[in-house]
Amino acid sequence: MRRTFIIAEAGVNHNGSLETAKRMIDAAFDAGVDAVKFQTFKTEKLVSRNAPKAEYQKKATEEHESQFDMIKKLELDEKAHVELIGYCRAKGVMFLSSPFDPESIDLLNRLGLEIFKIPSGEITNLPYLERLGLLKKRIILSTGMADMSEIGAALDILISAGTARKDITLLHCNTEYPTPFEDVNLLAMLSIKDVFKVAVGYSDHTTGIEASVAAAALGAAVIEKHFTLDREMKGPDHKASLEPEELKAMVAAVRNIEKALGDGVKRPSPSELKNMPVARKSIVAAKDIKRGDVFSEDNIAAKRPGTGISPMRWHEVVGTEAKRDFRQEEQIEI
């Protein structure tokens, strides 16, 4: 059975608090995810002091606050990373983080990360992509805001730098928080897979779990979903995030979808074998039949249960002689 790798995106929903981050790891583990992902950045390396906030950030944060000041409060230092990595290891869930600058790439590499998640905003950052590609690690690349040519260019840079194509997963994504359902365009995930011949998945910024469940049904290798301890908390991403019980429901739904997809071979399942004799039919006497009578369309019929001769042998039976007497509705023998 194919298993979808589910990432619970904590992002910056810890609000800069190490204790909140640990509580998020607890909630993600309880939900049954495979990994918890944070964000690694040095604010000074990431954003200019006069950079504007996105519209969704303006709605969820203090109006007078700059993007720089907003992000600075959400930064986790190296000590916090070490502690969170250890906490994830103790819980038995994978720690992931998206680096947003060269210094953060180096930090996560030094801390031993084997999978690097590239956020959508870095897909057109050539030196960033080259630096990551040189590490030759497994890469998950979100493709929000990108067209196919930009995705292809980023993929070429990573591969040329040394990362194997088989180690790259591309996530279809829309970066509006929350994403309107009419903008999800989930079938684009399949287009990406068809064109670039890599594993694909979906980074979901919708308000519900439906899009993630649908992505699993379409064969997503990876699903990433933002979550929070409480949507009413202050911060840029809380409003577009799942709460713990919703995350748990999403994971359960995806795992059920995995079971339901099966192996693609059409055959009776073990659970339905017992229904075959009940639901199928056998050839029976439509009326009393005497020995020597010829079976015909008039004196035989198909009725349940299916424990006798199958009606698929109808033409084999019609025209032959009865070897004994048969009572009405008794299963025919030849």
C-alpha cells in the first residue's frame, strides 16, 4: 500500500515560543502525522526593513507593524532548533524546517536534516537553489505562484547542482491564505507529475481538509497542511490553519483513502467473498421437471443462491435432457 507522507506545518504558529512549539509537536504526534515542519530564517537576511506585508498578513496582524517586525518576533535561534529536533526525536516524529536564507540552509545542514523543504517564495532564487542542490539531500519543493517554465528552471538548477531527480518531490500549492476552493486547481498536481516525471504532492492552504483528502485520492506522495493550537491566536497564519482535532481528522481520512485505493487489481476482495453465493444466481427448475425432459427457456430460470450451476452456462444447459426429476426451484444438475 502506498503511504502518503503527511507534514504538519507548524510554520511560525508557535509565535516565537519554544513551549508553544513543543505543544504543537505533541498535537501533531497525537494526530498521527509523519513530520512537523517549522521555518528557519534570520530576519535580517530574509526581508528588507521597508518590505510590505501580504494582504492576508495585514488582516491577521497589527496594522502598524512592518513585515520585518512581524517576522522578527517569530524567529527561532539555533538553541531552539536543537531542542525541538531532540523533542521530535523523543516523540518519534520527524523534524523538518524550511530555510529562507543561505545561513539557515547551512544551519539545518549542520544539524543533520536529511530532507529540505523549499518554500514557494524561493523557487526563483537561483543561488539559494544551487546551494541546496549541492547538498544532494532529499528535497520537497513547493510551487506556489509558479508556472511550468519556472518549475522546470528550478528543477534543472537543483539537478545540475547535484541533487538526483528521484530525490525531489514537487508540491502543487497556492500561496493565498486561505486559498479559495476555485483557485485550488488540484489537477495541476497531475500535470506536474506528467511533465517532470517526479513524485508530486500538495501543500494545502484551504480552510478545510477536503482538498488534502482529494490530493491523497489523486496519488499525492506528500501532503503538507498548516495547523495551529488555536485559530484565535494572534499571528499571520493561524486563521488559515487546522486545529488539532481537525488535523487528526485529516490524517485519519488520508489513511482511509490510502487503504481504499488498493493495488489496482480488480478481483473479489476477502471481505466480499462470502457475499458471492448470496448475491449471485444458479440455474433452477422453473417448474417440476421429469427425468428425460429437455431443459428449455420455459422450464428453467436463474435464481439465488449462487451455489449451483452459474447462469453463465445457460446455453450449455438448454437442450440437454434431465437425468432425474427436479422439483420447482431445485437447482439443476447436468
